[in-house]
Amino acid sequence: MNEYNFAYLDEQTKRMIRRAILKGLAVPGYQVPFASREMPMPYGWGTGGVQVSAATLTPDDVFKVIDQGADDTTNAVSIRKFFEKTAGVATTEKTEKATIIQTRHRIPEARLRADQILVYQVPIPEPLRFLEPRETETRKMHSLQEYGLMHVKLYEDISQHGAISTAYAYPVRVADRYVMDPSPIPKFDNPKLEMDAIQLFGAGREQRIYAVPPHTRVVSLDFEDYPFEASKADHACDLCGAEDSYLDEVITDDAGNRMFVCSDTDYCRSRREAGHQGRLAQEDAA
């Protein structure tokens, strides 16, 4: 602890980030510019989320990191160890015990509480980037609420595929004002964006922070005749039997056999500890 300031960043930088967070909470969905710092990890590995977490952590917090729902992947383990070393905070793999959860590409299956903060790692914060690459134009579009281009993109999906084919980073409208990129979470997670917890989004490379306060109205864009659907694999988890969780498909051998398991490892583990069994557990027991 003697080698680093608490949570690595200097106090002036933390105050700057906190001011951006407060502005983001005051104007939900608005992308607040901030002076992103160089971090001891490459861009694309969660530098924005790490800076937001560093600015919000206190010595009494319990920190959890997930990468696409899992606690044991390289990104999650590396960031967890980073804060263990630089902040000395307690860490956990249990969602209900954490006060701050940093996530890459997933929202935990367990409903979050009002005393928790969810921090997202965001690669590209601008939802209009692939439709209009000029930043000057996208800012005008946001200020004038000109989001017709996004609806045209969704309509083109329907005309080509018979349905809206966007499976992740599905655009949402926040507080009936700004269209926002919810980070590359699967659209299965979009309904969870209306929650009791504070949600903070950090994009380090793009130098943007935005936020969704608790109980804020978040609506996924759609059409009356083609309503939004939170889709997932039509299977139950082969380990815990959950039918309401987002699943990962895992190839198990060269013959192409596969299994479906909960993306959220803590949710799956807690169900198995409670006695729930999936197909594979029942086969092993037999």
C-alpha cells in the first residue's frame, strides 16, 4: 500500500472523475467528456471502468469483477488483483456481498440493491458511431433528438431478416431523452437496466462517462408491430437447470457435442449450492 495512492489514481483525478459522474447522473444517458488517464493496462481491457471504479471505491467497499458474467476469466482476475494491490479492499465473487461491481458485457442475474453500484466497461459509447462516424454530427443529432437514423437501421434489419437482428449493444432511450449504448451487453439484459442500483459507464479510450440513476425509465428501441424481445438460447442450464438466465454455449468434444451453462458463474454456483440440478448433474448422479 505504500507504493500507490489509494486505488492507484491521484486524488485530483478522482475528483475530476466524480464531477463527471455527478453530471452523468444529473443528465441520464448524456456522454460526459473526461480527461482519461493512462492506466497500467492497454486500452480495450477496461481502462474506463477501472478509472470509474477507482474514483468510487472507499476502504470499506467490497469489490467484485465479472467478465461476460464470469469471475474467473483473465480480465476479471487481473482487475480484481489490481485493486487488491492498489486499494487493499475486500473482494468477493458473490453478487449479494459486493458494494461495487465492475462488469464487462453482462448484468448479473441477481437483482441489485440500492446500496450497490454497477460499473460498466464500455468500448464505444456513441450509439450512432457506425451510422454517422463524425463526432460533430452525432453531437448535433443528440442535441436535436434526431434519432431517425437509428430507427432506419432497425427497419433495415427487419426488411433483410424479418426481425430486428441486433443481439448485443441494443440501443435504448433513457429518461425519454437520450439514446444510449448500454455497452455490449446481450439484449437479454436490456430489461434489467431499470434497477435499484446506480449504473456508471466508463469509456477510457473514448474519454466518456455516462450514467443511469436508480429507477430511471430505460426503453429499448423498437416498433409497435415489431416489439423488443429479450432473446436467449432456448435451453436450460445443464449444470443448475436455470431457465431464466443467459447461457453460454460450450463445445465439449470433437464430435460437436455441446452444453449450455449460465453465463453468470455466481448465479449458477449459488443455485447448485441450493440443490438445483441440470441435465449433466442428473446424468452424473444416475
